[in-house]
Amino acid sequence: MVESDPTDIAKLMTITDHPLWVKVHQSLVSILGADSAGCGLILRWLIAQIASPITEDESRTQAKRLLRTLI
């Protein structure tokens, strides 16, 4: 999809004040207890997986490090 639909990917990867993004942010706060800056970092890390995916092991390692650092 990154190669065939770059415009759609760009729209999906852009954090806005759309109610869905607000809900995602609120959910991260609720689930992880992260502050606004932490939620921003987590969201951007997750979004990066769309454009430049990594292996499952890399994802697990990075996610653990990110959470340990932020929370």
C-alpha cells in the first residue's frame, strides 16, 4: 500500500484533531498512563511501523524500551 497508495498512507499517518486521533490519544493515556509528550512519541513510533516496518523481535524490543523510558 505504501507504494500503490502513497496519498492514502500520508493521510492515515498524519495525526490531527480528528475525533479518532483524539480517542487514540485518550486511550494511550488511559492504558499506559503516559503524559501528552509520551503519547506523542508512542503514536509516532507506531505510525512509523506503517511506512518502515520492522521485524516482530525488533518491534518487541523497541516497544519495551520505549515504555520503560516513558513510564
